Amino acid sequence: MEISKRILIRSCFALMLLCTLCGVNPQSVQAQGGVSSLGTDFWMGFMPDYTFPADYVRVFICSGTANHVVIQLYGGGNGGPIQSLTVDLPPNTARTITLDVAKAETRVTETPAYRAVHVTATNPLACYGFSNQYATSDGFLALPTPALGNEYYTANFNDDYYYSPSEPLAGEFLIVAPFDHTNVTITTKNDTRIDPLGNITGHSQGIPWTVELMKGQTYLVQSIGRDKGADITGSHVTSDKPIGLITGHQRCAIPNDDPNLTSKDLLAEMIPPLDKWGT
């Protein structure tokens, strides 16, 4: 134990010394370019959680100061938000807000849909998304609008299913557009589907396509879901205006080598763009 403590102290001292010699503030090494997960403006959405709509989707907001928060759901309208929720937070509090699944979850693949969730606040706060279906759930840390970017690589997992490919479970990612007339180009690492059973191919592996999204729209992409060896991890997404990207899997087991019933779970993370990776 004492040896471990000495190693830790020496490592911390070495890092402080290196930062001093290089003229770097040790606090600044934790984020590139001052990017933080705290913010006053967030755009997010929810991917399918299993083959049915989620039992519920929620937003968690956590604030260190008194705050006035507005949550807008675009919910399938033809432009602006169709529902607004307001929350006033005392200092050092967290609040859970349950959203209307029909307005907040994107289920139709490769079709622009007004399903974005927009969170604004008077003071910086942390924001999380959470989706729950019976026996499967996951949450993600939302990234504020200044942390969004124009180029992403997705992280997913192999296709999966229960018992047989008749219930295909797909790797998936969701693009969220904060700005009108956003042109997004997508190149996937495997074929995609446009029907829940994976019988109809949407786009072929390695062939890019472009879609225009309006403010408040989301765009869902899923793998075929029938081949446990298939994975769309590393799919490339670029845009001419900043976008958000939530990526993961509809429901999978890790590892997924059990041919029969295996415990499976939703995977969802909102990931940083390429220019925010740091070094």
C-alpha cells in the first residue's frame, strides 16, 4: 500500500512539474480548448430501446447555482417545438423530468424527423438523457452546443438477436441538428436497414449519402441486425454545421456469443466530435 502511495505521489508531482516547465496550468489538461460538459444550451434525442417504444425517457438536470431551465420537445411537428417544460432549480440540486416518449424518441430509420429535445438554462448545468424499457436501459451525458462539431466516428457493437435472426437487434446512431439547412454526409462500415426486421437495405457499406436536416430534426441509422459478425462501429459522419451524435446499440450482449437467450441491454453515449478528442 505504501509503495502504491509513493508511486501516486511521485506521478502527481511529475505531472505538476511538467506542466510548470511547459507553462501549462494543470487544471487545463482535463479538457481540450476549455470544452466542458457544463453548459446552458443542449440538443439531444433518444434512439430505439429494444423493438418497442421505451417505457419512459427522462432528462436529468443538475445545477450548482439557482437556475431556470426550459426543455423543448420538437415532437413530430413541422418546425418549432410543440411542447415546453420549465423547471426552476435551487442551488446544488438535481431534478428528473419524464418526457413524452412519442415526442422524444426517434424510431423511423433514415428519415428526418422532428424528435429533438432542446434544453436551455440561465446558468451552466449538467444534463443527462436516460431511456428505459423493461429489463433494458442506459443513460448518457449530454454535451452542450459549444462542444458539438462537424466530424464523428461512431462506436457501436455487433448485431444481436434473441434465439434467431427473426428478432434482429441493431447497432445504431442518432444525429441531432441544432441548425437549419444542415447537410450531413454518412458512410457506414456495414449495410443499414430501413425496416425493423432488417429485410430492406437502406444504404450499402462504404457508399456515402447526404441528407439535409432542419433545426430540431433527428436522423436515425441502424445496422441490419441479422449478422452477429456485423458491426457499424467506425461509421463516418460529417456535416457543414455542428451536429450532435448519440451512438450505441438497440440492445446487445457483450460478449454476444451465446446462441440462445442472453441478458442484453441498450447502449447509448453522446460522443465528442473528432476535433475535441485532444491528444
